[in-house]
Amino acid sequence: MTNDIQRHAKLLKAAAHAAKNITTILDPYELLQRTVDIICDEFGFYYAGVFFLDDAKQYAVLKAGRGDAGKSMIHNGHKLAVGGNSMIGASIANRQGRIALDVGAEAVFFENPHLPKTRSEMALPLIVGDDVIGALTVQSTEEAAFHDEDIAALQTMADQLAIAIQNSNLHRQAERRSRLLKAANRVGREVTSILNLEELLPHTVNIICEAYGLYYAGVFLLDEKGEYAVLRAGYGKAGKAMVADGHKLKIGTESMIGASIAMGEARIALDVGEERVHFKNPHLPHTRSEMALPLIYGGKALGAVTVQSSEERAFSEDDITTLLTMAEHLAVAINNAHLLEELKEAHSEILRNKVFEALTTASTEAIHWIGNKTLPISLTVARLREEIADGKVDDIESLKEDLDMISESAALIIQVKEQLIGAVREMKPRPVLFADVLQTARIQRDISESMLQVNIDPAAAYVIADSTQLTRALGNILQNAAEAGAKSVKVSTRLTEERGVLEIEIEDDGAGMSDDVMRKVWSPFFSTRGVAHHGLGLPAAMHVVSQSQGRIALVSEAGKGTTVAMFMPKGHSNDEAVDAGSVKNILLIDDNDDWAKLFGELLKGTKVKLTQSIDLKKLPAADLILVDENIASVPLTDVLSALSTAGLVSKTVILTSAINPERVTQFLREGVKDVTVKPYSGGEVSELLK
């Protein structure tokens, strides 16, 4: 009897000591792990483990266990059915402690290969108020190690553990709420100061994932028709891959994002496997719960934000409140960025109109020059008409000279007009592939490929410009270099420190210029190369660059070459998915150049079969034939002749970076289907294939 009293007193003391240590721990993970260690150390038990009920209250899931055995069982997702064939399940179902004095004889003992030395076990329910939240198992290597009175002593400790767990959860919730509020404030503080969407959206998803500790976040914006939500920014590699794939979701109830926008309210999937409208995404295989938050400003839906966790049931009511606050901040920032873009576009249009107005009323020198060339034409024509009327046209040679003079003067006027404003009206600037435009300019001006050294930064591969006009500007600069005796021309692009601006640098080793000449090079009709040159190359280049809201500068030194720097708006590849329509097979006759590679990449997400070839003897069947006007490896006349012989010219579209009306007319007369500028984005390819 004395031994039992002493043993019971020791248990009570150890239970009190364990409870005291347990109740001082607030970190949930540390609390559970320390609990099983304290119990085993204080009582000298073989093993201890803590189980929590799952949300459905059907299983008790092991959350902490002693030693390697505990770690292994947690890793394997060890769980026991409530009320099932186990000590833990029975203690939870009956809301009372259970003892197995000899586990081999205990009907409800669950034989566990991870704990082969267990001979007796006690299971104690964890109860807070009226709720059972789990159970505690303690196990010994001795048979009959537990007595009925031990239940009371250890249950007191289990009750203290349940209270500690509740306190820990409350503390965790408070910390989480504080962290969420700080994160929402950070998002609001940082994103509302960014007015460039291309910077705003990626920055936002990074902040959300880092501040909230989430697996993934993405921002969708509505397309122009309001039919699809298009992913504009996503976190990490998965986000970049989906943006590159043109990932979009239809507005409606078929996806979390679509439903959120359609209903104008947040949607939560606590278990994506059970959520009917969750979009199963191969890029995000670890998503277990998701929240979609609409982006609404002034009652108008702009898009939605998706936030995803790798844990089931990761979001609570507190999360909804704070994340909705974040979404409201983001909606304001997006609206501000849209307003700024619209303002910039309106400003650009005003500037474009001013440039055209200035051009039509502009240069007094140009008007005088054209007037001087026009006057002999009109005078000669009048004189010829008079002589013809009087029957005085006897000198055929003199007549030929007069006609030659008329023809020459008219041709000069046309050349000046094309130098000043180009052969066609300017198009609205768009993202164009610089390498392709440069190649067109080189071929059109008959500049040797070996003469150029090209270095294009992938981050500065696209420039906002009219491809036809930019080809003309680059051609003027390359031609100037060639006429200055340059043997080598280095062309490079790079990003600048100025946001959204890239630099195109063209450096030659030609004759260079003196300071006096440099002060005059931007003046129309100034030339150091005689009357055969109009002196309009650089002024025309300046006009083209200014049309794209850029600027141009020049540095030169006599005998040491010239460097022209063009600072222009940076473009980016538009990864909009291609709609191929009814086109199934395309034959592309082109070199394997930068544009051809881009075109192939843009078609990868479609079912279109693309065949690229320059073999004119074997022309495969195709719905559509595309030909690069500036193909270098084979004469274009040979290409058109082969297509005509094969009866395929009516299916042929000629693509070019620089439209020329005379060449367009010529090609159309030869029977081609169309002549158009090259597409550089998915949307432009879709238009081409219509």
C-alpha cells in the first residue's frame, strides 16, 4: 500500500511538473513536440503521442510523437478512426481515459510496427469545454504499468495540455491576424505608389506570397470584351510559365476566378479536390486550398486575384477580411495605372498630331526646295504645249531633254517626300522585334551582313515603333555609315535606368564629322556629299524616333567614326494565345531568322502544322503560304515564280517589316493573296490567319 501511495504521489508530482512546463509554451509546433518529450522524460515512458481530430471528426491524426518512431508515423500520415479498433479512437468516442495493461490481450489495441516494445498503454482524451479536440497516448515497455488511479493523475495533465493547445491556437491566430494586417498594409503602401502595370502586378504577387507565406498568387485582368480573365502576373516559375502560355479563364462558374468576377465576391475552396469550380492546374500540383478575390473599382470589375496554399483549409474569415482589403488597394492601383496609360496614350496622340501638323506646315526650306523643283516642270510643260499647238515641235532631241528634266525633277520630289515622311502613312506604334527590322533595313540598303556586329539584350528585344518607319530610320543611319566609308558597324540594344526605355546604339568606324558639321546634321537638306544627296537621312530618323515618343542623339569625331543613340520605349512580347481559325497547314518560306523562330514559338500552342522551307523544288500542300519579302538565302523572284508554276500563288501572303506601295501593287498584280506587315504577337498572328 505504501508503495502505491508513493508511486501515485510521484505521478502527481511529475504530472504537475509536466503541466507547468507545457502551459508556458505558445508556439504550436514546439508545444506538441516538447509535450511528448516532457511526458516521456518526467514519467520514464517508452513513447508518447498527441492526436488531433480532423475537420470531419472522423479520424484522429497524429501531430507529434516521441523519437524516430513518432517522426516516421507523422511522415506516413498516421491516423486512427474515432470509435474504431484503437485505444485512441475509443477514448475519444467515450470521452474518457482507457488503459491496456497487456496490449496483446486488449481488444481495442492497435498493433503498431513502429512501436514493437509497447506492453501497456493509456489513452487520455483532450477536452476543452464541451469539445473533444484529440487524445494523448502514453506507452510503456512494462506490462501492467498503469493503474486506474493513474488515469486521474495523468488526465489532469491532459486537461492542462488541452488548455495549452487552445491558448497556443489563440496565440497563433492573434499572431496570424497581426501578420495579415501588416501584410495588407504593406501591399496597400507599396502597390499604390506604382503606376506601371508591368511593374505593379509582378511586384504585387511577390509581396502577397512573401508577406502571407503562400504557395502561389496570381493577378488576372479582364480582356477588352470582358469574356476572359487573362493572367497578367504569377508568382515564381509557375507564374511565368502560365503567363507565357497565355493562361486565361472564362468569366462564369467554371473556375474560382471566373466565378469570383461574375459574382463580384470572394470564393474559397478549402479542399480543391472537392471544389467543383476549382481549375486543376498542372503548373500548381501542390495547391490544396485557394481563395479568389475580385478586383472591383467604382462598381466595375477589373479582374481578380488568386491566392493558393499547399495546406488544406488554409484560409479563415480573418484571411478573407484582410485579403479583401489588400484586393481593394490593388484595384485602386490598377485603376490608377489604367488612367495613367490612357493619359499617356492621349498625350502621345496629341504629340503625333502636332508632329503631322508641323510636318505639313513645316520646313520653309523644304517648301522652297520643292517649289524650285516644281517651277521648271510647270514652265517646261507649258512651253511644250504651246509649241505642240503651234506645230513647232521639230527638235526631237530637245524634246527628249525636256522630258528627262521633267522626269528627274518629279522623281526628286517623290524621293524628298519619302525621305521626310516615308512611302506610306505611319501606323500606330506597336511592339516590334528589333532584330527583324534591322535585318530588313540591312537588306533593303544592300549592306553586307559581314559588316554588321549585332548584340541584342533579350530584355531589350522589342521596341515600340512603326516597323515600316523604323526600318527607314535604321536604313538611313546604316547607309550614312556605309557612305562614310565604314568597314564595321556595331549595333546593340540594352535597357536603360529610365523605366520603360531602351537604347539602340549604332557605332561605325567611318570618316566621322567635325564639330561644325555635327551642329548642322539635323537640318533638312544639309549634306557634305554634294547635290546628289538630299541631306534628309538623319532628320527623317529623328522624325521617326519622335513619333514613338523617343529621342535620338549623335556623337562623332573626324576620323574616328560616328555613334548614333536612339532612346525608345521598350516593348514586350505579347503572349496572347493564337486563334488559328480554319487554318491547319502553313508553309513558311523564310530563312531561319529571328522572326521565323518567333512565329514558330507563337504557333506552338495551336494545332497548326508549320512547315518551314527554302527548297523551291519541293513545295508541300498548305492552306496558307507565307513568304518573307526580305528573304536572304533565295531571290524573291525565284520564290514567286516557283509558287506561280505550282499554282500556289493565290494562297500566298507576303510578309514584310516595311510596307512599300509600289512593291505591294507589283505583288498583287502577280496574283498573291495579300501583302502585309509581319505579326510580332499572338494577337497579330490571329489577325493574319483570319
